[in-house]
Amino acid sequence: MKNSINARGTLSVTVAASLVILVCSTFFLCGFSNVYGVEVFSKNEKPFGIPYNEWVGKYWKWFITVTPEQSEPANGSCMINKTGSMIMAYDPSVGGNHQLECDISSKDGIMIPSWTGFYEHNNKVDLPANFPDEKLSNLTKEQVDLGAVTSDVKVDGKSVAKLDEVTSMSPNNIVNTKVNAMDKFIEIFAKPFNITIPENSYLPEQVPGTWPSGAHGWFAFLKPLPPGDHKVSYTLNVGGLGADNVAGETTYTFHVKSNQTDNTTMKIPSNDTILNSNITNKSSSLNSTLPSQLPPESINGSKVAKI
């Protein structure tokens, strides 16, 4: 009888120990997920207190200042714009494969662009002088952001945001959008803003000057990453544009530093390809490919040749 009790007692201890191990393992995995899980700003949030429709204008004001040389950054260089606590990433519509490396803060969010563009009302576009600025963003979608678009954002190999949508223009000039998937991506129509196009923009045949503008696009906004090294990659594929189809993939290695302030100076590579938040009142991003079936003024309201 004593031996029987000991055997049952041993079994109970074994079962209890196994349960403890199982619970601890589950807790560890959950803890690991919570610590290293990637959070994405939701549609109803205002990243760092700024509405999404204002972030898009800020993005375009930056990326249009990119020069032809900077539009093809060398692998291993850093190309970002830092505005407040937001890191703005490279526009994948330029196309090609890019491997970039930057130091950022554990307080910084990351703005990932997909298919996006702007349309400015310059003195050479075929628009009425009194065309409402509020309609320029809608015009951007109608004239610039057509096509079958897929994007996938990954952080440390894990997909955190996906986009699969098709926007087309019907024969009677009605824009149709079919969304197959929009997970953590947000479609944004920008609040009207002024864009300054420099003489040496990476996009040829632009009209230099400061113009009223609208913008549209799909973006994913990552919340700050924990300290350490993280790979953030994103793809863009746009079909339905014939010879002007777009394919791009960008991978950042972010060295995320803790206890850095918003004014921290980023790592500046020797080839000087980084663009940071010291650039103010400048311009922004734009689809770099002109759909063959669209009028030449459909990109930014300007006649733009393909890159």
C-alpha cells in the first residue's frame, strides 16, 4: 500500500511538473511575441498626433527633392527622411532592388509607401484656373494611381501588412477599385498642400516652382521597433500598365538605438545618399512610371518621361 501511494505520488508530481513546464513554455512564447511582435498604426489612429492625410503631403514634399543620383542609392547606404518621430522610407515605385542600412531610434515610427503619387496644379496643366485644390487628390487616383497593385511588408521575415487591389478607369470615365486584400495598409487622400519642385528633381520634365497639390496612395505605418537590428522589407508590383509595369523591392536593415531623441543625427554614408528632416518646405513622392494609356499630364499634372 505504501509503495502504491508512492507510485501515485510520483505520477502526480511528474504530471504537475509537466504542466508547469508547459505553462512556462507558453508564457515564454507569448512573452516573446509581445516583446518582438510588430505593431502597425490602425486606420483610426493619428501617428504622433498627425492625421494620415497630412503625413502624405509631408512625404511628397520630401521625395520630390530626390536628385537623379540619389534616386538610385548604393546598397548599404541610408536613404530616409526623418520628420519628428516618423521615418519616411524610399518610394518603391522607382523600381529595382535596393538594400539600405540606417540607424534610427526606438521612438521612431516608419512610414512605408506602396503605389502613390501626387498631382500639382502648375501653370502648364490643362485645368481651369479655379479648379478646387480639394479635388486634386481624387484626380491623383484617377490619373496616376491606376493598375493592379500588390505589396507585402515584412519585418524580420514576418509579413505584417499586405495590399492587393485593382483600380481602373471605365470607358465612361468612372474609377473602379476592387480590393482583394488590404491588411494593415491604408488608402489615403491627402489634404491639399503646396509642393515645391526643384530644378534637379529625379523626375524629368517637371515644372519647377511651388504649386497647389493633392496626393493619393496606399501606405503602412509601423509603430516604433524595439532596440536591436531589424530587417524591414517591402515589395511593390503594379500590373495592367503594359510596358510601364512596375516592380520594386526595398530592404532596410535598421539599427534601432534606445534613448535617442528626435533630433538624433542619422548615420550619414560617404556617398551622402541620406535625406533627413533638415530638409523643410520641400517636396515629396510620386509615381515614377507613366501608364501608357494615360495622358502625359497625368503624372503630377506635368509631362513626365519614364524613368
